Amino acid sequence: MPYPRSVILPLILGALLAGAQPSAVGGAPARDAEAQGRRSIETLGERVQFDYRVRRADGDMRTVSFALPAEAYAEARQGLTPLQSDAVKGRLDRQVRRYAEDSRQTWRAGIRARLEALQGTLPDGIEMTYTLDEQRLSWSLKGQGVTQAQVERTGRRLKQQIRRASARLKQQQRRDLRAYAEGVRDELLAKLNYVRDPNLGNLIRPDYAALARGQAGLLQPMARAIARAAGSRDPRRRIDLALALMQQIPYDELRVRGATDGTGFAVPAELLHVNRGDCDSKATALAALMRTLSPEIATAIVLLPGHAVLAADLPVRPGDRTLELDGRTFVLMEPAGPLRLPVGRIAQGSHDLLRKQGVASLVWITGGPQDA
């Protein structure tokens, strides 16, 4: 589950766009493809047909068939734009450069105003002339009816005052430029479905909540097919089948450009298209499905060090792995696979991470404090 790191645009403010690639917790490799389930996909005119044979954790096999609108599916599966791409860097660069040019004009206006004010403090008989261009200020004094010593003394005083004024203006210019660049970056991040996570040291990660909300509508046919195949109105049974389908999709950390889009994350439609994904990609897709399967149930993606699991406000059963969130007991589940673990069970590695290192960050999908 890699997290892109970004501080500010390198060209303008000297920071770097780099990547942090923690490892994920996985299960044992699958032994028998037929026992694990099957998938077929076919484009039929204006729709794309999906057929899955899904094996649940108890060994029960179910068929999940659904169709998605081809045009909407093709658009949604494009994935995230990598932050390291030239397009993103260029967009930031252009906006910040324009602001930097405007701020230089502000500096010149400020210096000019200060020079005009200083002219009013000159002793009788001493005049100041100056030129101020794009990059440079030059000024001089001339005296009439005063001594050279008086001119030099006045010059030293003006030099100090001009330096202090220029330093203050440039310091404010740098602060304003940094604030503007951060604002531009955060606005662009939001448009590209990224967020800065303060719980992860301000690392930039995909906006799981926005992506789950944004693609839930497209995945409604899939969610309804899962509900039918589950053969039950019990939310847990439906979620359990959706969970098994996610676990069945081959696990892939998506670190190689070309596997998806170079971001290390597959959005839900992209996950279905490439038929592989990592822990947070699968958790986000499952969360998107749950918005249709069980919209009344609060859900959150639980980020552990280098891993992600999902938590749902389901009734607790004996043996369930749980987590206290916002004063409620949430049932945990492990979408990563390939182990078939039912709702309420997580991999031992995930349990160890949770017990020893705790929750790194929490992403509410539905029913969190933001919905109160």
C-alpha cells in the first residue's frame, strides 16, 4: 500500500515528490484456481458483462453476474493521475510561477512606497534619486549646501532602512508564496482524488472515501448481483460474499508502472478491469459496494503500518475480531486475500500489526463523526 509523499513543488520551493512504499500483509498463495473461483469479462455492445464464480470462506460457491455501462466503466477505470507525472508538475509550476511574478511586482510596489516615504525624512539640502527595475534597486544621494559627511551619514541610515524594508517584504513574499503554493497543491490534490493525511505525517494518499463514494453508483449493478447471489437479506451474508469476491481477485502491490497507473493504487473500476489490486484498493472497492449492499451500516478503512483492513458496524458474533471506534464496536474484515477469511476474521499478520503498532490512520466511509 504505497503512499506518495509530496511537500511542495520542487522547481519553485525546492521540495521533492518521492514515494514511500511500505509492504503489505498477505496470505498464503492459492493452490487451485478452480477452487479459488473464476472470472470472465466480455464487452457486449454498450455494456460490459462480468461473471464470477466466487468461493466463500465456508467453501460455498456462488455465481455473481452483472453488467456495467461500457462508456462509464471505461471512463471510471482510468485510475488516478500519478503525482509525479509531468502534467501535474507542470500545472503546479505554471500557477505558482504566475503568482511568484505577481508577488515580485508587489515587492517592487512595496519598496517604491518605502522609498517615497524615506524621501520625506531627508534633511534639507539632500535629495535621493533611484531606479527600480525587475531585479534591481539602485539609488544615490546628492547634497547642496551640506557637507559630504552629512550626505554620507544620511546614506548609511537610508541603506539600513532600505535593507530592513526589503528583507521584511521578501520574507512576507516567501510566506505568501508558500501558502499560495500549498493552497494550489491541496486544491489540485482534491481534484485528483488525493488527500494529505496528518495521521501519516502529512503523507499524500488516495482519497479512499471520495473514491468509494464516487464509484459506488457505477458499481450498483455489481452490488445488487452480490445481494441476489447471497440469497439472504442478512447484511452480513451479503457483505461476506462481496468480501470473498475481493479476496479472490489476485493480490498485487501495483508498484510497477503499467500494472495500473503508476500510483500503486487501483480505483474500484480499475481493480475490476486489471483483476488485481493491493489491500487499500480492495478495501476501497468493498467499501463502495457496501454503500449499496448496506448503506445503513457505518464503515471505515483502517490503515495499519503498510496495510489496510475494513471495519463495519455489524452485530458482533463470538470469535469476531473487533475494534472500538467512535464509542462503538466495529467488526473487522480482511479484503486483501488470497486467504478466504469471513467477516470478523483478519490475517494473523494484520492482528499482530494492530496489537503491536495500532491504527496508523482511520478513513470513515459512512457513519463517522463527519456524518453526525
